[in-house]
Amino acid sequence: MSETNSQTPCRYPTPDPADLGALPDDVRQRILEVQEKAGFVPNVFLALARRPDEFRAFLAYHDALLLRESGLSKGEREMIIVATSGANQCLYCVVAHGAILRVYEKAPRLADQLATNYRKADITPRQHAMLDFALKVCLRSAEVGEDDYSALHAHGFDDEDIWDITSITALFGLSNRLANTISLRPNDEFYLLGRLPRPAKP
Amino acid sequence: MSETNSQTPCRYPTPDPADLGALPDDVRQRILEVQEKAGFVPNVFLALARRPDEFRAFLAYHDALLLRESGLSKGEREMIIVATSGANQCLYCVVAHGAILRVYEKAPRLADQLATNYRKADITPRQHAMLDFALKVCLRSAEVGEDDYSALHAHGFDDEDIWDITSITALFGLSNRLANTISLRPNDEFYLLGRLPRPAKP
Amino acid sequence: MSETNSQTPCRYPTPDPADLGALPDDVRQRILEVQEKAGFVPNVFLALARRPDEFRAFLAYHDALLLRESGLSKGEREMIIVATSGANQCLYCVVAHGAILRVYEKAPRLADQLATNYRKADITPRQHAMLDFALKVCLRSAEVGEDDYSALHAHGFDDEDIWDITSITALFGLSNRLANTISLRPNDEFYLLGRLPRPAKP
Amino acid sequence: MSETNSQTPCRYPTPDPADLGALPDDVRQRILEVQEKAGFVPNVFLALARRPDEFRAFLAYHDALLLRESGLSKGEREMIIVATSGANQCLYCVVAHGAILRVYEKAPRLADQLATNYRKADITPRQHAMLDFALKVCLRSAEVGEDDYSALHAHGFDDEDIWDITSITALFGLSNRLANTISLRPNDEFYLLGRLPRPAKP
Amino acid sequence: MSETNSQTPCRYPTPDPADLGALPDDVRQRILEVQEKAGFVPNVFLALARRPDEFRAFLAYHDALLLRESGLSKGEREMIIVATSGANQCLYCVVAHGAILRVYEKAPRLADQLATNYRKADITPRQHAMLDFALKVCLRSAEVGEDDYSALHAHGFDDEDIWDITSITALFGLSNRLANTISLRPNDEFYLLGRLPRPAKP
Amino acid sequence: MSETNSQTPCRYPTPDPADLGALPDDVRQRILEVQEKAGFVPNVFLALARRPDEFRAFLAYHDALLLRESGLSKGEREMIIVATSGANQCLYCVVAHGAILRVYEKAPRLADQLATNYRKADITPRQHAMLDFALKVCLRSAEVGEDDYSALHAHGFDDEDIWDITSITALFGLSNRLANTISLRPNDEFYLLGRLPRPAKP
């Protein structure tokens, strides 16, 4: 039996999700909201809560990019996160955002495809071009040039969409580096989320 | 809805699993056996069946390494396959052998961990060392030397175990390159296999 | 004469620094403060001001990491930014934070050394170790492990310091990717800042 | 004098070529055949003979790919082996298959060219395209796509030829990794084979 | 204060610039000439003077390439040196030749741009193409082919210009490797040279 | 038959070895000397003769490093050239200096070993350490540090020997880049030189 590691959220001590009383009100409130919605507290919230100012800043950036009106659907934004997190070998983001992607797209196999090799995924040519760009920003941003912009324009992306692709890639590049370094552990619940068909409503 | 790609097993024409009559007897027999056991025909069997001699040779090598007595458990051999296939970005092998690993180890989250970053997986230090060696064989075999052997001896692996680690890595490096190039598609069934607890027996 | 390119702050349209009236009050206020202090508006402020929510989030993260009490001096935090931005080939951050580093450390040559090859810079062994860690987070974060933590503990860094090193590296990795992709141009003023001795006070 | 290393075939104990009696009949038979033909026993046969099932599987795969009817000449198949083994820095395969290539192509300099840099070798544009594809399968198989197939179609290769190129590359990638890890030593005889013009028949 | 390292020119003992009497006449003469012109002795002269034959050979090669009539201006030749030395992370050459470039081109910001990321520098498209070629020679010379020549011909470079680009890149690749290995230290004077406008003549 | 390429010495026009009258006296003299000694004119002499000043400078550097008294034997200096030229994939230098190495060391197989993977070559541990250092200078000179020097001191190399290793690596890095870019072709004679035992003297 190989799953014997400690189950702490990360390498650093984190608040006990059953006792968040010592946290600032807004931080605790945000954690309770996500817990209400997801049924559990994603470990990234506990890890960042160690540092309330960074917690607030990260989530503000996250919300600014993932909740805004955009030419990218919410599912497409998660595709970017999963594919670039795969390239950065970030277990937390691959598993947690893989779950969100499956739920958004009702596509139970898509996250595994994107995390492994987006070129073989069940996506449209437009989404393939989007991920070509995202991976270049992720891995070789110094080489991005006008030709890369043109390739996306040809698929109907405008410059604001490209800013979104770039910034989402960049923000989760931040998150990948932090999660890798602190060994942030995905909650067990994420692994299975969105893999099963929703039961029919009665 | 993003899952609209064709569902053919790979880029090349393959035998129809419902009509295997044109295949040589031994090839058909082996396919029927795996179908009986798994409930479906894994696409790699259909892809290789295009070339019966290669089908036989690949499976002979596969069986020689995965069925033999070894200092590595069957689960550990699958760990090597999943971790190195992740490094080679091979969707078929990550998904298909990920399923087998989950079943063998009764560890529903282990395959996702190994395919993304084996350093963060719920494995023993001995298994971590085994994968350090396997990844070096996979990615930089020209640099393997006696120090790498010694690191495994320190964990109780003997030279025959190391031959197994090396050859399994090498065989699935073959399989990764072929699967990537022919766009071998994992059967849908693999994605969920081993993720759910077995129902209790009545 | 080779310097004939356009002098716009970046590839995207940005607010005119002489007419910031259309910006939200807090954004305009922050820009006026930095202008007051520096004598000009750093282009990153204009580029981010296109998206006020991202402006606020980035600066909140920036302030959380660079203004907090830490085992790292302010100069050391800028060393991390300059060395990792050099590795990411980010012109804006190398030039702008190079200027800040020169001013903080009163070290007119240090930024050029760190951006080119930190191993040859005029820094202490402790700072060299700090940058070894930062560069690993920057370039190979999936491989960071306990040995890397131990190497910093040996130089007196504690885990909170290491979180700072990691998060600063990660935040400027975000900023490097965005700046590279939008071709963010360093203000001309940065190139010379901190290179000349301050005139003696009368 | 620098050639003082031990002359054993590889890092593992191997059967004595002068006393093969302990080997299974088919394995011994195959070894005697190659010895009859070549005048010596290539070390790879001795190394694999330690494990008869792997010996049989490897040679079955080898024969399936190298003896079959194909749009690739036998010399072209050896070109693929030599060029990709060079990229994998596999001494055994570069030297042994370099010898075979020289003999097949009656081209005493071709193997050294291909092992060092196939772009500078005395080959046709069609063979150059074949090796472009093989090297991509060897080094970056996850990135192979339809454009790579089209480039070969333009030179008259059909999809079965491309399967051959891929599988030969993949099989010798297996062999390169094994040979590198076990330090398989090329027999001295290989180094000179095919370098001298055959003496004229009387 | 972080600038406390020793200030010796390099890791090896070097002649004292105030006492060059032990050097061969031609070597001393050349050093005195550059000192006369620059106002100081660049450290590379002291390092190479340890080995007069290498001193003479390096400078002969240097002069042959940098003083000859060419389709490349002197400033363009320094652009190649600065951009490729940046890619090789050579502190001495980035700083020393950055200074020379600033003086030649009267462009105080150009060297910092080229050393960090030539794609973002204030140069012409022709110079951008020149540096694309130089960087390929610097980093992946085995892959240079006729297409790379054609790309330069399209910008008006002829084959002799391309020989110059190649040889300058190659010579400073030599110099970068030596300077990195012996930790050759740029003279403090170089850092500021060419950054300030020349005072108006009275 | 695959060897149908043109047989010109390189991509550029070169002097006809049968008519060297137009060359400067010293250049022609040097060429005649090497022709006398080798029985043919190595193509690098013809390529460099296009530019007499570069011809003289290159050969002066070459002689300074390869003819001087040194703690490295002449054979060891050629080992460095062959191993690093292999890493740079330079056909001319691998083949030409491989020949010289075989002759110097009377080791007919050593050059093929070193060009492919020096870790598997028949050399002493001291020579292995020498090549570890040389390959690091060749491929990652920015990372060379005191630990690398210490590793060589432990094998009895002194700092002057290390300067030799470094400079030889650097000079042939120059030569590799030039030869690759101009497609310098090894003379046919080199391929076989030193592979056959010298006939016994009568």
C-alpha cells in the first residue's frame, strides 16, 4: 500500500479548517464561502491564509481574470490553467483545476488530455491555437512576437482575449511555482470531481 | 462542447473490434482474451494488430517484463510506466496504465500524482529512488553511471531489479513514441477505471 | 542611428500619463504617488491601468511581499527580482528593478552582474545561496525539495524567508511573462538611475 | 596508452561465447547463426541472452521491422538507427549499426556523418526528410503532427513507410536506453567493418 | 553593503598594470596603447598577457574581424558580441562590449536591451535578422542551413557579411567560455561608459 | 548509392589546392607544409585561406595551445577536441581530429567512443574528469565554479592545465561553430586514418 504520506495541506503549517477563528474576517468569510460551495476547503486557501495580504492579492487577481467578461469561456480559461500547469508539473493545479474544468465543460476526460499533451485533446482548432500561445508564454515568453498574435487573430481572438490568455498563464505560473515549492497537496475530493455523470433529476 | 473529435483508435485504419475475423488466429485470440478480461479492447491492441509480427513482438516483450518474477511488485512496474509516460507526454500510456496502476495498488489518486510529478506522489522513499533512476534512463540515459546503480542498491534493489527498471522504461519509451506519433487514443473506459471504491460484496 | 522604434509604453494602448482623469480614483492616486516619488510614471503602471482590477491585485501582491517585515533586506528582494528576470529575459524588469536595486544597495554595478550571471556578482555566500534557490524556483520548480530548504537553513534563512524568496520569484515570473508578451518598454529614466554617485550635500 | 578498460561485453555477467551450452536451444541457435555470418558474436546478443524471453522479443521486433518489405531500403533503415542512436549518444548502436550501414550502402563515410550531424551527410533530400521525422520522433514525439506526415508525403513516403520510420526509431530508442544503462560495449570488429574497399575477386 | 569581493582581474594571477616590464615588448606595447586610448587597462588584456602567444593570437583574430572592411558597421559587430555574450551569460563581455557599443552607436540604452533580449531592442529589422542568425550560430550551430542564409540575403547581407557574423559570434563564444571559466571581472570603468551624453564642446 | 553530394570543401568558394599561387607566401607555405606532412590539404586550411588574417590568427591560437609544453599530453588535448566537437555536432572536427587522436594515441577506437559518449570511452579516471570539465565549459560555462577546479586538482591537474583544457575547448567551440555554419567537409582521407595497424617495418 503506497499511500502512507502525511496528509497535511502543504509543507508549511496551515490553519485547521475546523477552527478558522484566528483568521481575519474577510479571509475566514471567503474560506467559508468556498467551503459552502465545494463541500470542503481547497488546500490552496489554507496555505495562503497563512499570509492574509497575499491571500487577498492572489484571489483578487484570480477573480479579476476568471470572473470578468471575456472572449474566452470559463471552460477555456480552465483549459489554459490545466495545460500550462501540466507543463510546469504542478500537481495541485493540475488536479484542482482539472476538476473545475471537468465540471464546467461537462467533459470528464478533457483535463487528463490537456495536462498530458494538449495537442491530442478533444478541443477545437481555435482552442488548440489558444493553447499554443499559452504554452509559449509559459515556457518561452521572451520569444513571443507579432506572429504569435497574428496566429490568434486568425482564429477570432482579439487583443483583449490575448491579454487574458497571457495573464491567466502568468498568474498560474506564479501559483505553480509556489505550489511546487511548498508541496501543496490537492484535496482528495478533487480527483474524482466531474468524472461521473450527474445523476438524473427525479 | 469540446469533445467532438473523431473517436477512431488512432491515425491509422484499425480492425473493427466487432469483426476480427481477418486477423491471424493468435492475434485474434489474444485480443479476445483481453476483451474478456477488461470488458473492451484497448486501442493499442487494435493499432498493433495492423502488423501481426509487431503485435506479437511487443506483447512478448511486455509479458517478459511485466509477468516475470521480480523484486518489483506489479504495481511498482506500473508506477515506472506512468511516471515515464508522463515525462514523454504520452496520453495513451498515461491513461491506460494509470488505470491499471489504480487497480493494482487500490490507490485511486496515485496515477495522477505520478504522471504529473512523481516527486510529490504518495510513494515510499524506495519507490522514489526507483523513479529517479527510471526518469534518468528515460530522459538522459547517456549519463547513467555507477553512482545511479549505487543509489538503488542502497534501497535494496539488486542488479536484476535495475535491469527490470531499465527495460520497462525503455519498452514504454518505445510505446510512447509510437503512440504519440500515431495519435493513439485511450479508450474512454480507462479514464474512470480504479477511481471508485469497489462495491462491497453482498 | 539605431534607436528609432516607437516609444509607446507597450504593445497595447495605454493611458496618457498627462491625462489620467478617466482612471478610477485609487488607480490614479497610486500613479500620482509613484510619479511624485520617481519623477516619472513607470510604464508598468500605465500598462496595468488598462485593467484596474488587475492593477490593484498586482500592486497588492507586490506590496505584500516587498513592504513586509522579512529576514530579507529590501535590497535582497530586488536581487531576486533582477536575477530571475534576467533568466526570463525580461527587459522591463531587468532595467526597472535593476535601477531600484542600485539605489537601495548603493551598488552601481550589482544589477548588471546579477542580470547576466549571479554566480559572478559581488554578493555574500548567503545571497548566492538565496539566488541558487530563487533560480531553481524560477526555472525548475517541480524539482525543488527538502535538500534545497536545508541549503538555505544552513545560511540562516528560516521557512518564512524561504516563502518570501519563493513568492517574490513567482510574482515576478508572472510579471516577466506579461511584460515579455506585451513588449513592455522600460522608461528611459531607469537605465541611468543609481549609476552615478549622489552629489555631496552642501 | 589509454585503452586499458575491461573488455567484458557489458556491466552485467554474460554467457561465454565459447560455451553457450546453458542457453535455450533457439537462443543458442540464433547466436550461432549470427556468429557464422559475422565471424563473431555481437555483444548485444550475449547481453540479451541473459534473459531468453527478452532476447526473443527484441529480435522478433527487430526482424519484423528490418526484414519486412518496405518503402525504405535496408540501408535507409540503418540510416535511421545510426542517426537516432547518435542523438541518444549510444555507443553500441552507433558503432554496430554504423558498420552494418557501411556494408549495406557501400558507403564507408556515411555512418560517421549520420552519427555526428545528419544534416551534413551525403544523403538525398528524401533521406534528409526521413531523418528530420525520425529525429523528431526520437527527441520530441509529443509534438509530431499532421504537418510532419505531410512533409514526408511530399517526398513520396506513404503512411506505412512512416510507421516503419517511427517504429524503427522507437525500437532503437529502447535499445539505446538499455545499452547506455548497462554500458554495452561494441565488439572491436565493428569499428573497422565496411571502411575498406572489398578486395577485387580473383 | 554587498560589494566586498576581491577586485582582482580574474581567478588567475595577472601582471600588475603599473609594472608591465616583464612582458614581451609587443604585448606591453599593445597594452600601453589601449591604456592610452581608454584611460585604463581592460582586464582581458591582463588575463591574456599571462600567455603572450595566446594574447597575440586572440588579438590578431579580434582585429581581423573587427577592423576589416565589412558590410557590417562597427556598431553592428558589437551588437553581435553583446547579444551572444548575453546568451552565454558572460559578464565580462556583456559589460565591456556593452560599453563599446554604447560609444559607437551613441545609444546609451542599446547594450542593456541586447544583452537581455535582442527581440525587444531598438534596432532595425535587418539588424534583428542579423541577430537571429548570430544567436543560432551561438546556440544551435549544427542546425544552421541554407534557409538561414536566405533569410539574411533577403535583408541585403552577402555571404562575406554572413562569414563575418558567424566568425564574430564564434570568436566571442571562445572569449565567453574563457572569461566565464576564469571569472574575468569587468573593469569598473566599463559599467558607466557611454551612458551619459558627451558634454558640449566649448 | 547515397554519396552523391558535391565534394567542395565548404559552402564558400575556396582556393584550388593545385593552384595556390594567389595566396600570400606565409599562408601558401603553411599549406604546403601540412600537405607534405599529411599527404593532402585538410579542408579547414583551404576555407580559412580565403581570409589570410583569420588563417594566421586561428593557426597561431591553435599552435599556442596544441604545441606548448603542458601537463596534458598531445593525445589528451585531442581527446578534448573530439569529445567537445561531438557535443557540438561538428562533423569536420570530429572526423579530422578523430584521425589525429587515433594516430597520436595509437588507439583505433577511441575517437568514435569519445565523439559519441566520453563516459563510455576507454580512458583513465583522470581523463574522464578532464572531459567532465571540458564538456561543462563547452555547454554550460556560466556555471563553472571552484568545485569544478577542485575536482581536477584532485586528479593532479594544476591551474595551468585547467587553462589549457578551457582554452582548447573554447578554441574548438569557435571552430565547430564556423565549420557547422559553412558546412566544412572533412577530407575523405581523415575517415580511415589511424584505424589500421601500421605495417611492420621491414
